[in-house]
Amino acid sequence: MTTEPVMLETLRERVTPQHTALLIIDMQKDFCVEGMGASRRPGRDLSRTRAIIPDLVRLRQAARESGALVAHIGFLTLPNHLSDGGPWLSQRRRATYASDSFAMANSGGAEFISELSPQDGEVTIHKHRYSGFKGTDLDMILRAQDIRTCIVTGVSTNVCVESTLRDAFEHGYYVVVPGDGTASWSKELGEGTLQNVTHRFGLVTTVDEILAIWRSHGAFAPRAAA
């Protein structure tokens, strides 16, 4: 006879640092720096993307101080279409403000922005699709570190952030999204993602709410098995 699993119902329970990972998605120069990849596409406004950087810096620092795992997840395009299948390449070329040459391997555009460059003790994951779980070691690393909750942040809310959070949920993780810690070129599409999270996949909150919870846990404490 099976019994109902124990569930983490509240935001405070879910973001307990020892079993939480902060996923920072695609905060790379091609997507975040004026004069590089994304900003060269006609009509692409990076103001929303740039606006979340200070809050992500605060959130990353608090994660380090409280003992939460920090994982930087970056998109990487391989040269000579090594990572491109036909369906993928076709859709990339017709997607709004996208390009099949963004974040090319070994290019400056693929580098993480200086404000959020990975530090010692943080995880770096490179992906070739929208989701941080597709074809990467992310799930293995999270399970090895006894992670139960993924706080998903970065860009773009309705594409790589949403793809990653959906996969996190399907892989059995609690999902938390600080709405002010993600950004999209389209406000409407970004808000649609947050509605999807609220209705189906997890909890939508704010950076300040997470910071308040983490501060209440005090200084760094090593993660223990959940």
C-alpha cells in the first residue's frame, strides 16, 4: 500500500537553502550586452534584460551566503551546424529576434556577462537547446547535491526560462520563479509564462521575498541531504 508523499507547500519550505538551486539562464553577452548579438537585431530592446541584472547579482550573492547551489546555464551554438537539426535550425531562423549564430562556441558573445560570471564553487552548464536539462548534466548534478527546488531566473522568460522550468517540474523538482528575476523581449509573452507557472508548474514570487527567507536562515550552512 502506497502513501501520499510528503509535500513542501510553502515558499519558505521550498526555498530552504540546503536543498535549493538558483539557476541563472543565458545571462550571456550576446543576449544582454548592447552592440552584441541580440541588440543588433532590428527592434530588439535589451532594457528589460538589463534591468534584471542588479537583482540577479543580489540573488546570487544571497545564494552563496546562505548555502544554496548556484548554477549558470548558458546557450552554446556549435560551429558548422554540428548541433543543428533541420527542425531546430528552421525554427531558429524564423523566430522573432533570434539567430542561428548567437552564442557561438569560443566567441565573446557566448561569455557570461561580467556582473554574473561564474565564481569558484558554482556550476556551469552549456546547453544546445532551450532547456537547461536537454542533453546536459544538470539533472545528475542537482540530484547528486540533493536539490529539491529550482529557482529559475534569466532570459528569455517565455523561451529558455520556461523550457527549463517545465523540464525541472517534469523531472520532479519544485519550481520557483521570481517574476522580477526573469525578462523577455515581449512583456505579454513573459507574463503568459508566469501565469503558466502559477497555474501548473510552481510558485511565482519576487527576488525580495526569496532574499528575506534566505536572510532569516543566517550565514552559510553546508547543504545536507534532504
